[in-house]
Amino acid sequence: MVDIATSLNYLIAFFSLFSLNVFILLYLKHRNDYHKPLKRTGWTPLVSIVMPAYNEEKYIVPSIRTLLDLDYPKDRLELIIVDDGSTDNTYRVAKAFEGQNLHVFTKQNGGKGAALNFGLKKAKGELVATMDADSYVTRNTIRELIPYFSDKDVMAVTPAVKIRESGSWLKEFQRVEYLMILFSRKLLSFIDSVPVTPGPFSLFRREVFDKIGYFDEHNLVEDQEIALRIQAANFKIRSSMTADVYTEPPDNMKDLISQRVRWQRGGIRNYWKYRHMIRPEYGDFGMYFVPLNFAALTAFFLLLGLLAYSVLTTPYYVQYIWFDAMGMDVTFVTFVGTIVILTSTFFLWLAVQSYGNEKVKLRYLASFLIFYWYIMVGYNVLFLFKELKREQYSW
């Protein structure tokens, strides 16, 4: 059993190093293009913005105001707000903004996917953006996204979704994570492997919904599923680093874990649904990124199992005088593990330093490196438990 455990440790370490180095090499290859915005065009298509909302009274007013303040011709902009049977005053406060190019509807509660589809069927724009009601665009967002559609194969463009600096430990923790996710997603766009079109202002070519269908109304993460469907149709998704959009993150640990459990449950279901894409005709997305997700989850649970095995079989003195004991047993696995940690730290540094206007304090970076693993353990174990129970989820 010891030999098997050692072999698995080597395998996990190799996989971790390989995955991290792919992203680092992509950055080094494309670093001159990473932040480079596309040249703006004079094209001003009609843009429809669909905002589904459920019990968003707290955030929807400032969100609407940022949309109304967009630097884009008002006669080329259509705003559609869909209240999905809220039990608070979401519909009433949104209705107060209704005007010539802003329309507010209410419907029976059916989930976010159903609310998005309701709005999409009313949208007239050549381009359609989805917009979470707890998010805020910056004035140049549309103008930064539109140039990507000069490529006729591009069916969606994702913005730079971020979290504002707050001073709250939990929010700053998520802010670091969002910067890392954004960094990774941009790198994946260089190999046509963007896996999600986030709810906060992803912009779609309207015709894509006619070609591949609308949002899956029974999906836990509909913004990921639609992206996988776009990839399965061999269309392109691009990612902008200059179209900033800010979103409100969970402000307590319970809501954060609940959100990540939903993302993880929906994510693994979606990748299983599109496992048929592990074929050469789907390029790097099929031959690298889809298998990567299955391998990462497998490696994570293998590592948990190995840690549990180690605790159960390690002698008493190693557990209680761990520092001295570890110092006496520096193996090749320990060495490789150290390299993985250092490489992960370098990757995080690359992610954060690549945004000149996003300053993150050292204590938040350090806490992210130290505690992110424990949060991952929490939501992955809960995800497995809830999947086994087949627990239902809505909004």
C-alpha cells in the first residue's frame, strides 16, 4: 500500500506541475497581447441587455443605473428586466426606471434560465448581453466587447468580472480568486478553450441562440452549459481584459460554500454531459481542457484519500512532533510537493500583478494561499454529499 500511495503522490504532483506550467507558458507566449484591447470600430449594432432578477431589491437600483450610464448610443440600446416572481420589492423598484428603451416584465418563478429565455425572446438586438442584477458595468464595457465580433465565428465575448476592494477578509479572499479565474480564462481564450460565459455581462451574437438553442432552464450553472454548447458547435468565445464589470460576492461563509457547491455540482454534470467532446475535432478544448477537469477532480479526491491514509497510518510521534519528524524524512515526494507550492505561488503572483489597477494587500494573498485548500475541501465534500443525495436547487 505504501508503494501505491507513493506512486499516486508522484502522479498528482506531476499532474499539478503540468497543469500549472501550461498556463504559465501560455502567459509567457501571449504576454504582449494579454491586456491589448482590440481596435474599436464604428459599428454600433442594436444591443439588448437582459437582466433576470429574483429578490434583488438590495442591488438592482445601482445595477440599472450603471446600465443607463453606458457610453453607447441610447437609441442603439435596449434594456429588458425580467422579475422572476420575487417576494420582495424587486419588480416595483425596477418598474420605476421603465422608459422608452427600458422594459420591465414579471413572471411566475421558474429559475434564472427561464427568466433569461423569457427576456431573450423579447430582445431585438443583433447582440445580446446577459446581466446579473447584483453586478455593475463600467461605462466602456460595450465598446470594449464589440470589436471581438469582427470575427464572424465569435459567438460570445466575456468581460473582466471582478470584485471591488472592500477591506473585508472574505470578500478580499474572493477578489483574489476572481482575478486568478479571469487570468486563467484569458489564457484559455488563446487556445479556444473558454469554458463559461459569466452572468455579469457576457455579450452574445443573437443568432447563436437560433443555431444552438436557448439557456438550459434546468441547469445549475446555465452560463457554463451555454458556453460548452457553443464550443460543441465549434464556434468561438473570446475574453476581454479591458471590459470591467464588478459583481457582489457572498459576504458570509455559509453563502460562499453554498455558491461553490452549486458551481461544482453544475460543473461536473456539464462536463459529463459534454464528455463526447474528448475528440481531436474539438481541438484543445476537447483534447486538453475537458479531460483536465475530470483529472483535476480525480486528483483532488485521491489526494484527500492519501491524506486520510497518512493520518491513520502515521506513527504517534510524527503526528504530534510533526515538524521534527518531517525534517527527518525529506523525500523526493516532499521535494516535488515544494516545487508545486512554489509554482502555484508564482502563478498566483502572475495573476494578480497582471492587473495594474488592482492592488491586493500581501496579507490577503497569503491567506488565500494558506486557506483556499481548506475551503476547496469543504465545498468538494459537500458537493459529493449533495450529488449522492440528488438534492434539488433553485435560484
